[in-house]
Amino acid sequence: MKSSIHVVDVDRLETWSRYRNGLCDRCAANCCTMPVEVKLADLVRLEVVDPFEAEHAAPKDIAKRLTKAGLIERFNHKHGIYTLARRANGDCRFLDAHTRRCTVYGQRPTTCRTHPQVGPRPGFCPYGPKAEPVMA
């Protein structure tokens, strides 16, 4: 998926930057344009599935409801993995378009919590600098 901010190509991991503390503060959040795979516990943490539903409903029924609501784009029944839906431009639906910051940071999925320590290229990220504000 190509970001409108900076090209993020998971297949071209050699273009990624070595992660270091503070890098996210100056980044355009390109990692937030990649598909986010989550488990049911993440959906409960995000408060899109309530704990009762998680315990009593069939995962495929939860997936059907969340797909209809536009919250997930697909469900892998074999592995119990849901892929969060993204906006038309590829951004995560929980990414603020103006600040490029996560709007659910405290409840973010495990995938996001462990990135970039865990992922396609551990210790590296698809860093791209934020655009400078235009002065009139």
C-alpha cells in the first residue's frame, strides 16, 4: 500500500530506517498505512467488541458484524485474525489525518504496541518525515 505521505512498501524493507527513540515524534506515521492484524482481545481493548460478545458469540459472527460496520476488511477464521479496515487513502481508521497521531493510543492493538520491535523487519520502521507546516 502506498501512503499519500511517503511510499511504504513492505516488500522493500531495505528502504526502512533503523528505529531509534524519538523517531516517531518527527514521522508522518507511515507504519499506520500498513495492514493491522488483530486478535479478538485487541478488538475488546479498542471497545469495538464488548467482553460479553467476545465470550459468547462465534468469531465469524463478530467478523460479519464488524465487516458490515466497516471496522474490519477481512477475517482469517483458521488463525482468528481480523484485519482492521483502512480509509480510502490507506490510513488506519484510528489515525488522525491532521496530526498523524493515533487517536486510540492507550487502547492500540498489540501489533502497534510491539512495532517496530516485532514486524516484517524487527528494529526498523518505514520512517518518513512529517511535512513542514506551510506558512502564509
